[in-house]
Amino acid sequence: MEFPPIPPSSSSGRRLAAGSVILTVVFLAAVVAGYPLLRRFIPVQTVPIRALWQNRERWLGARVRCTGELKIFLPRTPERYFVLDEDSYRLQILGVPRQELEPLVGRKVSVSGRFEFKQGLGVYLLAGSIRPEGGG
């Protein structure tokens, strides 16, 4: 014998729909709030500066590590710090205090951070860390 389904009352159906919406909103809020924390666990990839220049769309926003000699260039603006590789490709370094950069000028360094590009500014690394290469 088959029994007909019991139709839900309109109030229980609305409660179920409201519960689903609330769960969805809570889930999305947790994802958005946790995203910056999750980015810290995304591995940093070692990438030659030349590769960043040649394929910037691929690397845009990526966490990368580059090595080269730290230099200062003085075009039209206050001091700008760049890492220069063997092929003369350069990557501007932003987000590191000048006091940390000054003692490293002229030395080979390893710098890591988020790779970015802006018209008028060019390619740059929003650096999270910089250290002398070879531990010295």
C-alpha cells in the first residue's frame, strides 16, 4: 500500500529555506574571512625575473621568490630598489623598509613576495622578505 506524501506546512518550508540561506551566507563569510590566512600556506615558487617579464599574466598575483643583485635606480622619483638578474632584467621591490634594503645594496639577495604589474609602475614585487643570498 502506498501512502501519499505529507505536504510540508508553509511555515516549515520557509524555515528550511531560511536555514539554507543562513548556512550559505555563513559558509561564504568563512571562506572570504579565511582567504588571507590560506594564502600564507600557498607555496612560494622560485621564478627567474626574466620569466616574470616574459609571462607576467601567468605570474600576476603569485607568491614568488627571485634572486639577483639589489640595486638602486634614480629615475624621476626618490630612490627605487630593484633586484637585477644576470640577463639585466630587473624587478622593483616594494613593501620593505629602506633600513632593511640599504645594507643589502650591491649584494646578491633572495626576495619573496607577491608579483604585481601596474601601468606606469611596471613589474614589481610586494615583498614579504629579503635576505642575503648565501646566508651572508
